[in-house]
Amino acid sequence: MRLLLTSDTHVPRRAKHLPASLLAEMDAADVVLHAGDWVDAATLDLFEARAKRLVAVYGNNDGPELRSRLDEVARVECEGLRFGVVHETGASQGRERRCAARFPDLDVLVFGHSHIPWDTTAPGGLRLLNPGSPTDRRRQPYCTYMTAEVSGGRLVDVQLHRLPPRV
């Protein structure tokens, strides 16, 4: 099962459109996980129309319309692996411990907000993944998103994709 992990798309504030490679990955993915900060309902509409299955939440920059359509926390099981999606997890210091305590029933937590890619495992086994942002690199050298595979009840082949600079 192929997964696309993304967050903080911020269209149209940070970019006029989504990168072509992200859209291609969306078309190839069995499940798309989006960790919030859409900013604009048209982007959510696009994801809903293109994704085979969308698991998504709202972020701190999402207004009433998006919040009425999305939850703060979303959960999905993919081939026996339990995923959660949330926008904010707080400060990086202590993140693993806090998230493991808050989400003891998950195997993988996808989050956003910082625009900083993150891939760690908490004591107890919770995998924490932040795909960064495909449109706003902030203090990072690249805009990014992630792909992964679920096989045999395990998360494998997690890849961070760096996008070329926009012209």
C-alpha cells in the first residue's frame, strides 16, 4: 500500500499551485495523509477529487469552512498499522514522550505545523513523521513531502522528497 504524507500546503498564500510531483504522487498513492494548514477550501476539494483515500485534519491557519469539514485528529488503519494525523505536537523537545502518552493506541503519527521534516521513534515504538511543506520551506533548504509503503503490517521505504526551488 503506497502512502503520500504532506502538510502545510498553504495554497494560495505561499504558492499559487501545488508542485507537479506532489500531484503525481497523489495520483499514485492508495492513501493520502494531510496534516493540516490547507488555508483554502479549493485545495481540500482538489485532494478529495484526486486522492483514492484522503485522511486529513485542519491546522491553525485553517478557517471555519475547513474546520467544519475536517477534524483536529484523524485515525486510519492501513493493513493493520494504526495511523494518526494531527497538525500540532508542540515543541520539538520532549515530542516523542508527549506524543506517545497522548496517542498510546497508534503505530505512526503524521504531523505538521513546523514545516521541518521529522522522522523519529518514541520509546514504546510510536513512529513520528512530519513531511515538511511542499510549498513553504521556511528555514529549511527545500520544500518537502514524504512517501512510504505499508507491507505486512509494517511501515517501510519512508522517503523524504526534496522539491526543486520554484522559479
